[in-house]
Amino acid sequence: MRIIVIVVAVVLAFAGELYAGMAYGANGSVNATGALAYIDPGVGSMIFQVLIAGVVASGFVIKIFWARIRSFFSRLFARGTKQESEQ
Amino acid sequence: MTKLNNVIASSFRDPSGSVFSLDGCVYRRVNDAYKQNYDHLMESGLYRSLVDAGLLIDHEEVQVDCVHAQQAYKVLRPRQLSFISYPYEWCFSQLKIAAMTSLKIQKVAIDFGMSLKDASAYNIQFVRGRPVLIDTLSFEKYRQGQPWVAYRQFCQHFLAPLVLMSYTDIHLNQLLRIYIDGVPLDLASRLAPFRTWFKFGVLAHIHLHAKSQQKFADKGTKAASHRISRLAFAGLTNSLETAVKKLSWKPKGTEWGQYYDQTNYCPAAMEHKRQLVAELLEKIRPAVVWDLGANTGLFSSIAAEKGAQTISFDIDPAAVEKNYLQCTKRGENSILPLLLDLTNPSPGIGWQNAERMSFMARGPADTVLALALIHHLAISNNLPFDRIADFFARICDSLIIEFVPKSDSQVQRLLSTREDIFANYDQQAFEKAFCSYFAVKSRTKIRGSARTLYFMTRK
């Protein structure tokens, strides 16, 4: 589900680019464009990082939360087993 | 007095400091510009924590009398490394563990209020079998809201080659030899197969990342205007970690994978060869051994047993991978398996061909092992004996080399697919060529085979 949402979000974000890419044809890559020496891939990386970090952060929160739920129940279960064995 | 000194060519880009060598010892200069970050690294407990975990190279602060130490904030003497290897010489698992180590360091650094400003694969070296960060000046203080400046570099140096090795072809780590700052993401995106668009980590950090670079390539923007939360920062590291963790490669179908099962040695001949090599190494007691054509490292482990730091080179990624995994499993820390094509060894690359050293510039070794190798050089690659002897004389002080005659079934196998234009391929011609460069100390017939083991020292 998460992947579908991300794909839709990112496709929307890059819709203009995809369209432009089709117009370029196969040569629409960074390195294939003319003024290679003046192109800075760092800008796109920085902008993309802000976007993707926001997306993955939600997954990260769920992951941490899930680990906490699991550890809570495993502790609870372990305690239960201990008490049973003591009885 | 100013002594002979030399700034190491891989370090000139960094305004934080530089690396220089003096009397055979490597030092790191810390510039005033890096003072605050260095102090934070040392005082926050990050340095101690990383060194104790074996993730960062340890150093001591020293005073040296040298032009490159003048007006330095500090001069550091890091633990000295006996050999520098490069990512295009690593097998899949070595590159993967180096990537995981970089991310682990980043996670620890964040806890101490710092972040990696470089995520270069060249900053990781294998020290006694373990990946360690060698660039002490890679850290900067983390400012709330700042994105990870090394994100792109991490993707280019680690994730892109790992994805290509895993999904496209294992040999594509050789792209790192062409692209010194890592595989360009648009190239990686085009080379990765279609199914990788359905793998979230690859989709995000390679394909869409490349698209974004393309989209914003010629649009100016201020870095300060982009901010990410601390949580998003941690999420990004975590996402990269998951992406790397999911990548795998299993050796299959390459030429040397089962080599030891396919040799023409009977067990007794193999045992005799092992015994001879062990006796010679016992006598020589070399500190550094290069095992060329090492396959999965059977003879490298004999050298390691004798206490030598052993570099175990092979041309086949599957053999190097197996060798590395076996070493890791055994806890063997004296062997470093590396990928190398002897007929086209790693060149000097980067600015002035000097940023990364060539294979030969990293020698000589005390002893070279060249077992079951000569026929591959002379017959498969048409190399004359005197050129081979000249090559060995440049990379070692002593040589343990096995001569494999034409009558040997492995040589016959090579000749079965090519015309026999090697009229001079015999033991006499071999000895004559090698005697111009080496003194033959011993020659022993390997029992149960047609082969001879030579021990030679350079003249």
C-alpha cells in the first residue's frame, strides 16, 4: 500500500519531467544534454532528498512504533511464562 | 629542519585538512577551518565510541617538523595501514559491508550531534578484515533541519554499484574505475533492469533520484532553503540501510567457482604442494604476501598461518566473494581478498593519474605466490616469459612460482581451443627468462604431477 502511495505521489511530482523525457526521447539524460560542464546533479539530489526523507520518515515511525509494540508484548508474554513456571 | 615530505594526492580536495607522508609514515593535518568540528568529534565522545566499536581508525595527536604541518590546528598520526584497496577491487560482500558500515557510522554520529559530510567508498578500508573509516575529518556538526549532504555520494559510491552488481551484472563494479566519484545515477537507472522499479529502495534512491537530478539539473537553488526534520533524517538513513540490506548476490556460473574441484591434482600432489609452499614460507617469513591468482585462497591461508599479511588477488568475482565469505566465517583477519585482472591491473586514476594508486605502485610485496598461474599468462594471454619475469621482479623481493609444462592436462585444455603458437613454452626457456631477474634458490618437482615449484629471490 505504502509503495503504491509513494509511486503515485512521486509520479505526480515528476509528471512534467516524464512528459519532457518523452519529448527528449532516449537522449534525455543529464549526461546526454549539451552543457554537461555546467550541470549540477547535487541540486536535484538535495530537492529529492527532502521529498523522499519525508516519505520514508512515516515508514520509519511505524517501524519504531511496531518494534515497541512487539517488545511490549514479548515482555508481557515472558513475564507470564515466568510466573507460570514459578507456580 | 624540513624533511622530505609529500602530500598524498587523494586528499587535496578537502578544505578541512590534508594527508601527507613523512619518512614513510602517513599523517593527517587538521586545518583551522575544521577546528570546531574536530574538537566536537573528540570531546563529544563520538571519536571514542567509534574507535571502540572498530568503526573509525584511531590516531594520536603529534608534533612534527615539516612544511605541511606548519600552521596546522593539529597533526594526527593515524594507525598506519599496510595496504590500500579500492572499491573496484572489492567483491560484492565487501562493498555491501562497507556501505553498511558507513550508515552505521552515520547513525552513531547523529547520536553525538554530528553527521558524515562525505560518504565516499574510498574512505573505507579493510583493516585486519574489518571495514573501518579512515577519514577522521569526515564529520561535521549536525544542524537541525539540514539535509544529509553526502546522500548523493552514498548513492553513487555504494548503492548504485551494489544494485548493478546484484541485478544486472557482477562485473559492473568496474564502473567505479571509470567514474571516480561513483556511478552516475542516470547511468545506473538505465542499466538496472525494469523489475528494480518495483523495489522500493532502488525505485526511490536510484530511479527517482536520477529523475530528480535530471529535472533540477540546470535550476539554481539555495541549499539553505531545503530543510528536513531530524526524524526524516533518521528515516533516510534507515531507508538506505534497508535498501542495501536487501541486495544480494550468489556466485554461480563463473569460470573458477569450483576450481579446486576441477584441478588435475591428485590429493597427494596437492598435499605435497601445500607442504612445499608452507616450508618455503616458513623459511622466508615474509611480512607481506601477495597471492596472485589465489582463487578461493587455499594457499593464502597458509601464508596467513605463517603470520604474513596476505592479499589474495583473483580475476574472478565468484572466487573473491567465496574467499571473503570464508575468511569472515573463520574470523581470518590476515587475508584481504581482492579482485584483480593481472593482465590489466588497477591503473592510477583521478587527477594527474594520482588520486588512486595503481596496483604496481602499491608494491612491492615481500613475497609473491604465483601458483598455477604461469600458463594463464603465457598461453591464454600470449605474454612472453621475459615480460612476465620483469613484471614479477617489479612487485616482489622473493617469488614462489609454479611451472606448469605443456604436457599438463590443464595446459592441454587451454591449447585445445587455440593454435599452439607457443614453441618456446618450456621449462628451459622459463628458467632462462627468470634468471635474468631472479636467483633460483630451489626447484622441487611436485610429486604426482608434471609441475615444478621454484623459489627465487630478486637479483
